[in-house]
Amino acid sequence: MDISRSGLAIRCFVDEKKAQDYSELDIFLSGGDFRIGGLSIRTVSKIELANRSLFSTVIFKRYGVKFENLTREQKTGLDHFLINHTSGMA
């Protein structure tokens, strides 16, 4: 949903029975021409989003995560991603 040099926000559906916290993620583009692996993260917010359908049992959440302890290569890759693969400031 949103990304900056310090973190990102994602929207995903959640299975509450199998919920778990993650400490690492990868950013990649389909087609395999870009990937940053092993980004250390810390969840800073978790918000349940309103369900648009009264009949759906799917739960969507928005997670805000902060990048932590990135290597120089990961920072360089993140800068490249922000410059070349995002639409800029909203």
C-alpha cells in the first residue's frame, strides 16, 4: 500500500487460526528482474479493515512495519526500488 525508506504498509487477508508474527520479508517484482531479500522488520501497527461484503468471512488487516538493521546493500536496493518502481509522493 505504502512504502518509504523507513518501512511499509501492506494489506493482506488473515487466517486468525494460523496468525503469526514475522521478523523478515522480501521485496520482489514479478518477472524476476528485481529482489531485495531478508529485510529485517518490526510490526508497528495492525488494523483490521472494514469488510465490504456482509457475506464474506475473509478478514483483511493493514500491517505497518518498520525496517530495522538494514545492510548497505539492502538500503541501496531499497533506494533503487523507491526511485524506479514507485509513483512518488502521494
